[in-house]
Amino acid sequence: MDLWGKRDDMVVHEREPFNAEPPRTALAEMPLTPVESFYSRNHGPIPETDPVAWRLRVDGLVERPMELSLQELRSRFDEAELDATLQCAGNRRAGLAEVRDIPGEDPWRSGAVSTARWSGARLGDVLAAAGPRPEAAHVAFAAPDVSPVADPPQSFGASIPVAKALGPEVLLAWAMDGRPLPRVHGALLRVVVPGWIGARSVKWLTRVTVQAEPSVNYFQATAYRLLPPGADPVQAGPGDGISLGPLALNCDILSPDDGARVPPGPTEVVGYALAGDGRSVARVDVSVDGGHSWAQAELEADADPWVWRRWRIVVDLPAGAAEITARAWDSSGSAMPESPAHLWNPKGYVNNSWARIRLDSR
């Protein structure tokens, strides 16, 4: 089986399109996720790009439309480097599926989130060179990967507001962890939109269009929208539900693994927490008694709105069955909801309920 250079123990949800996540314990190993462990979310076959013929087109509501080769992009604009965490909107969907079935959607566990060091040109610098017109309000991205999920099949696309696009954190990335982008992660060029759902970080980028309205692409106008519990996703059309953009506060337990057998007594618990656009993680609480009492975990590294905060704590497990619960708070004072039952939706998006694992400590 072709794992696109991924580790052998990836949880593969689909082979075509390739959708896979690492085991949760792999994400606990280091702050930056190795490329071989980085999750992969795709909606169609992974395209192959001719580096000689490839051009990035910048057009729409701009004074100076451009076509740039990768070399022209690299030589004309300063290179920026940024650590950023990407998270699929369907991360932790399996927890919602335990509440009620979610047919037709990949049962992502806890691994559809990963962190890398990205290098590329700032999108804001490229837009400044093109000169957005006063009526510009959104920046749309286009790629050549055609997905049969849309009806009729169409290439993947998305957009973000101009205000976000001009932020110094949004990159047109050509490198990942100091190496050229792997094909599975968007080579030759991809967008990296920190703090927003991964679907907005479009891979295999070929076009940037400045426009007055959000993208009408299926994957923004119809998919990646939060529908009410009673809605039929098959019947949902453009504009239904809430368009997903900035990430919701989330956290999860990475080690020990759910269902693991561990000895009773002191046990180290490791996890991550991630806040949404422009916010930072302020606190993580951990409970071993179902939420009756809580202890604060130690947060690693300084608060950074674009990167997860890893956390750890040593808890004292009693003999027998045990449950560990974790919840996070962000810099706005917001906290995670307790139950996935209160969050269930027919597409299985945005499960940011309290994280739970069950252990056998006999």
C-alpha cells in the first residue's frame, strides 16, 4: 500500500483519495510533527505538478495581475518562516459518531492535527504587489485536484477574508520543515492559514483571486459548513449552515493511548491544546474522577496563537478502571463544552468537547 512516505502505522481512512492520520501517541513525541507522521486530508487524487510549466496566477480585483514561476516568487518576495499547527475540521469526529452515526464521513480520531515549520512568501506581500482594489473583500484559492465528492465534480477551492489574508502569518509555502514541500502536502506551493480550519490551507496552489464575495466553490459554499442536528446533509445547498473558518478551542490527550494498560500509581499524561484565530491557550485542567476535581497541567512553551501548546501532568491512578479527562481555556476566558452530545451535527465537524481516555490500571 502506498502511504506517500508516511509511517507504517498510520490509520488510513481512505486510499483514494488518501486520508490518513498518525496514532495519537506519535503526536506526543515532539513539538513539530515529522513529515512522515503529519496527517493527510484530501478530496481527490493527489495531482502531479510540472515544476517547469507551473505558474501562480494572481488576478481578480487587483491593479496589477501577475503570473509567477516558483523561482520568480522566491526571488521577488522575502522568505518568511513560521511554526503553525493545522487541524482538520473533522478532527475527533469519532467522538461525535459515538453519540450518533455520521454516514459518509471519515471517522477521524485524534490525529487530524499536526504542526510544522513552514517557509514561503507572505501572502500579504504578494497581494500588496498586485494592488487590491478598494472593493476587495475576499481572497480565493484554486487548485487542480478534482474531487468527485462535489456534484458535478470540481477542483478544490476556498477563500478567506482580505483582513486575514493580509496578516503576516498567512504564507504561500514552498517548504515544510526545511525541505521542499512533499507532493502529498501540496508541492509546489500551498497556502498556510494559521488559526483556521485546514480546508482553507489549499494545497497545489495555482491561482489567487481577489474578489468581493467569498468563494462559491463547493468546498466552501456547501461543504465545511456546520449544519443543525436535524438537517439532511445530502439536501444541503450553498449557504446552508454556518461557514467554518477560525478554529474552535480544542485539546486532547495523546499519551497514554486510549484503552492502554498501565500500572496504578503516578502516571504521566501528555496532550496538546490549540486555540482559534488570534487567541492563545491559557490553561489546561485534568481530572481523574469524572470532573469532580481538577488539577492544572504544566504548559510547555510560550503562548503562540498559531501553534498548539503541549501540556503534561503526573496523576495518581487508582487500581482498576480509570478515566482521565482534560479541558482547555483560552486567552478570552472561553472553555470547552463538556459533552459531544451537545455538539453533534450531521457532518461531524468541530468536536471540541472535553477529551477523555479510559485506562486499565489493574
